[in-house]
Amino acid sequence: MKTPFHLIIAVALPGRTILKSAKFVALAGILLSWHWALAEPSITVEPADLSVSLGATARFTVSATTTSPPMTYEWWFKDAKLDALANPSAATRQLSLTNVMLANAGPYFVVVSDQSGSATSQVATLTVDTTFTKITQGPLVNDRLDGWYGHWGDYDNDGRLDVLVTGPINQWRLYHNDGSAMFSAVTNGVMSQRNLQGMRGAWGDPNNDGALDFYAGPTWSISEASAMYWNDGQGNFVRQPVGPSWTSNHIPLQGVLDTWGDFDRDGFLDAFLGGGFSAVVSRTVTNSLLHNNGDGTFAVVTNSVLHLRNDGTQYSCAVDYDNDGALDLVPVRFTGLPTQFYHNDATWAELLEEAPFFRTPIPRFGSSDYRRSRTSHLFYTKRRPSFRWFDQKQETFQRDIRPQQLALASDT
């Protein structure tokens, strides 16, 4: 609390009459009052408004300085001081609220005190977003894995999406969706024995038996072998190494399969295999368009512009950008080279004029009809946090100048 002005004058004039001028008396009072005000805590960073999902952790932080330490903190919610015994962070500069529920939504502020007085922060509001609930229980979120990718797919056809987490050697795991947002790790069978470093792949049903299979390939080393995991329809897998004899024309394969798609519209899933980082290291890896022979085998299409050596394709995306019923292909290259855009026609013509924005490197890429307009929208991210959407308009793509649509996508 500040010292009242008349008390300051009393301190300045302890029964003496040395101050003759009323003007000087007022000046002395102002100076002394200013001195005591500076002695109180000064809040330099106010707590900010927060919005978190159900089950998440919310943290309010305040920063203050003082010339009369020590400082103490008392956090308040609405009109009640928070119990520091129940939540010790209520007596620190950072209030931490774990497993946030709707009852935690509302105004928060903190009172910072020192030996000379106290200061009250501005009010910060906590909003609890009920759209998503953060899952905090179970092995999926608590296993200490150095995972790189999450591949979702209902491998046992129970109507719930399972997830395969992939990463470095011995850092990948298949999780079965048990329902009610709970997952259990699959610890038996060949899917629990995979130990290739940098493994990545994609779910698909190339043999049309109604059960998802998985192609797994390494991304960092050419010394590691790829493998096809065939699903027996009961959620069990048989591992088939991908060697020279795996393709019907006996062409060795090396690289990453991100994209399944029926490119020739014969009813069977074909695939595109990118060289990945291995192409940068070895300079011998070739991108491969794989034609599905319809009998569980594949043939490398060698007379295609997609059959490129040392191209360094790291990711790929299949999208029917012009709604002609044929999947087109966007390979994303790792080495800083421009991203490519191929139209699915008789020659797989590379589109340059229709997609000039692909001439710059794009590390990540995807597609979605996020406006539900029955046209394809392409989404990419660069190394820095940057998100851009591209829209089909009059059979070409234009830069979407309304990035806020991304946040509204789920509501449109």
C-alpha cells in the first residue's frame, strides 16, 4: 500500500518549521510519495489470455521487479484466492493448471507483494476449448519413443483407427485402438519386431482383400532393406522382404513409399516410391512408379518420366487436381530442388506454367477438399512455420489469400 500524503509530510516535518514555503512542502511530499511507490513491486510482464483443450495444461506467468525483496505471489481465480497447499504453483510466478476442465475456465489474476506493498496484475482469461480433449493416459502418449511419423489405419477392421508410430531403430510401435480414446501396444507378431532405422511407409490394400497392408522403407541408409507387411485379414501380418525378386521385372527398389493410388484406374492400387534421403547419400537410388499386376506383385514402370535417379524425392502426394478422374502426383524433393507437379496423362507431363509456386523447395505437402467444394486444395509447409493453401480455379491453381480459412475449415 502507498503511504498517505499527510503521513509523508509528517515524516518530512517532525515538529520542525524549517520548510517555510508551501510549494516546497508539496514538492517534498511528491518526491517522497514517488520513492515509496517505486519500492512496491512493478509488474513488467502481465499474464496473458489462454485457450487450451480439455485435459491440457494451462500456465499463466507474471514477471515483476522490486527494490524491497523478497516478493511473494498469490494467484486468484474469480474472487477467491487459490489454495497453495493444493496447488503449490499458486504461490509462484507461474500458475500451472493440469488436466483442465470446463470448471477452470474464467478470469485469473495475481497479487505480487514485497516488504513495502503489493501490486495486482491485470486479469487474464482462460478459455477451455471443448472441440478436442487432450489424451493424457495410456501407452500411446506415455511411451518414451523417439517417433517421427504416425500412420493411421484400421488394420483389424473393427471400425476404429489404429496408429503405427515409426522412427529410428527400435523406436517404432503399432498401437491398437481399444476404444474410448485408449490404445494398447501390439507386442506380439512381426509388427512388434521391426528395427530398421528411419523406417517410414504407408497403409494400403493393394491386393483388394479388404485388409490394410503396410509398406515399410528406410529413409536414411541404403544398407537397410524395405519390407511389405501383408495383413491376413485377422490383424496378423506376414513380412515379405523387398528384394530384386519382389518386382515382376526384377528391378531392385530402395526408398520410401508415401503414396498409394490407382494411377491407371484398373481397380488395383499402384504406388510411387521416392528415393528419400538415401538418394542424397548414395547417388544411386531411383524413384519408382510401381504398377500393380493384380496378383500381389508389382512391376517398375521404367519408361516413365517418374523413373528418375538421384532425384531426392522425400515425400509425395497423389491428388486429382483437375477432377478428370485420374490421380496426379506431387513429389517433394529433399535436396532444396523445386517441388515437381505431374499431370496424369499419357506422358505424365510436368506442369510448370500452371504451378509456378512449386518452383521453390517445399519440405512437407498434402491435399484436402477443406472447403468441401469438390475441388482439390493443396497445402504445404516450409521449414519455418509457414502454411499456404492453393485452390483450383478454372483448372489451375492460385494462391489462397485467405489463410484464416484454415482455422475455419472444420466449421465450413
